[in-house]
Amino acid sequence: MAGILYIISAPSGSGKSTLVNELRSLVPNIEFSVSYTTRPPRGSEQNGREYCFVSRPDFERMLAEDQFLEHAEVFGNYYGTACRVFDDASRSGKDLLLDIDVQGAKQVRSKIPDAVSIFVMPPNRSILERRLRNRGQVEKVDPKVIERRLENAQKEIVNYKDYDYILVNEILEKAVEELKAIVLSERMRRSGKAPTPDGSKLMRVAEQCLLANSHEKVRPVLESF
């Protein structure tokens, strides 16, 4: 049986990378797709770990050869997921997690309709701004870039309605448990087996994160922007 494809998207500064790292330490048999990008490494980032860093001509060559499952240009830099990553995971029967923006997520959903999509939100705009500025000081990011990321976050958040599940990352431990519940409940649901008592608890947690059940927790986030 081919693995499940999970898409996770969030505005920059929402804590998505931390959530993904926590999930990978808690849930076995899930591969993480390392995207290609033309932007330079930041801080302690290493080639092949956070991203595969390539030149713009190399990325455009791969694009011309139709090597990407999805791609997008963000703030003048290309980002993309190689098709072979999903193919390799499918052959091994493992799940694959894609950390991609709303542009890329839309492309993937059109090609793989049964992908599970998860959107992560910050609790409100002021907390997002604080996170971005704190990170910006560490990474020595131009304040103008921070402002641009905040503007982009406002544009991205309205796309939450296109996703299956919504997480509001206010308390990290809670958001991690919700993300784990989503991944494991989708595995149980697609296996066709009756859930165990613990499995039923996970499925109830995941159900509360479904888009249809998330409007009340999303409303104050949207109002803050």
C-alpha cells in the first residue's frame, strides 16, 4: 500500500518547522521531503537538511525537465518539491510530509486529490510579529523583509479554507499532539481496521481540527489581522 501524502502549510513564523520536527521524533515511518530552493542558506541551515540549495539556472533546468511535483517563486526565490521524493516514498509504502506554501499546496492537491492538507496558524498577528522579529535578530534579517513576511502572512491565512485540518499554534505541546493525532488517525481511517480505544481518542482529537469544526478558533486569528 502506498503511503499517505501530508501537506503542511503556514505563514512564516507560525512555528511550522518546530511542529514538523516534533512530529518526526514521535511518529515512525514518515518521510520528510527536503525541498529545493534558490535562496541562500540562513543561520545554521545545511544543504540537504533544511533544503537542497541550488542555483537559479539549475532550478530552471529541472523545471524545464518537469522534475517538480510543485514549485513556487516567493520573494524572488524558487522553491520546489522533486517528483522523485513522492515516488520513492510510495514505492516503500511510507508516508510523506511536504512542508510547502499555499501556492505549492494548491498544485499538489490538483495532482494528488487524496493528499491530507494541514494549515498552521499563529494565535494572532502580534505574536507572529514578535516571533518574526526575534528570529530576524538571530538571523540578522533586514526589517523590511520582516514587514514583507507579515504582509504575506495576511494574504496566506485567508487560504485556510482550502485545507482539511486547521491548527492554531498557541501552545506548542497541544499543537504537536493535534498534529500527531491527525497523522495517526488518517492512517487508521485508511487502513479500514476498527480503531483501538486509544485510536478512538486520537480520532476525536483530529476531528476537532477538521476545517468544519475550526471556525470558532480561527475567527479571532483572522480578526487580529
